Amino acid sequence: MRRAVADDVPAIAGVHVRAWRTAYRGLVAGEVLDRLTVEGRAQMWEELLAAEGEAPGTTVAEIDGAIVGFCTVVAPSRDGDAPPGTAEIPAIYVDPAWHRRGVGAALLEGALDGLGRRGWARVALWVIAANAPARAFYGRFGFAPDGASQAAEALGATLDRLVRDGVRTSRR
């Protein structure tokens, strides 16, 4: 794993689109998924990576020279009601061809380790409420609902916030 750089944008955008179309089919409005393009996501990622600066930022998982997943960390959390010491993981996605091979776990463990070393006490993330596989995955890492939810009208879905308290290092 390594920090994402500008040259990674096309690969990150490709993973992002493929992951959304696979993971969210039936959970997010179909027209939202059908409108996704690698070019559109690439423009978004160019802007995001340029704005990251020295912040925790985006990490990519690379296997045999190909980017197969990514994880973005924001610290502090963007949630207005987040207590001090709360960081956020707004994005973690793995190319569907690499699902269930440990890539997502390695990305999440790396993010948690990095946040723990930086002194962040809590980590929050938002998940589609009906996304049982994602909820189970995050639950294995100590994330649990904190009662906050929001309607994501652009997606046609409801999101629940999951929080992990006591972040020091990951499970390994």
C-alpha cells in the first residue's frame, strides 16, 4: 500500500466506478449507477488528490503494478456533530475482481493504524443502511451504528453512520 499520486487517478476512477456498480446495484437508484463514468470520477479524483496536501489522504492497494483498491481518510471528521478526536473514512473501495482476497481488510487496517499513530480516538464512516455485506465487514473491525442516519436523496438511499471507538491500532 502507498499514498495515491496524480498518476493513479485513472486507475482509482476505474476501481471506483466498477465497485459502485457492483456493490450498490439494487441499493442505489439505477440511473445514478448508469450515469457513472470513469472520466467523471477521474475529474473528481484529480480535484480531491490535489486538495489533500499533507492531510492523511488516500491510500491505494497495488498488486502486480495494478491499483486494485483505495481508502480515503479525512481528519477531523466532516460531521458537524462529531466529538473532538473523530476522524472519518469517506471512501474505501476494492475492484470487484479482488473482492474477498483481503484487499479491503488491508486497506482498512492500514487506515486504522495510521489514525491510531496520529492520536485519533474515533473513526466514523457512512454506509448504505441496506448494505448488509458492508455492515458485516465494518463490524469485524469494531464499527457499530451510533444512531445517526441521513437520506442521501441523490443516491435514492438511506445512510447510517458507523463508529469505531478507541482507535489505537488495528486488530493485527
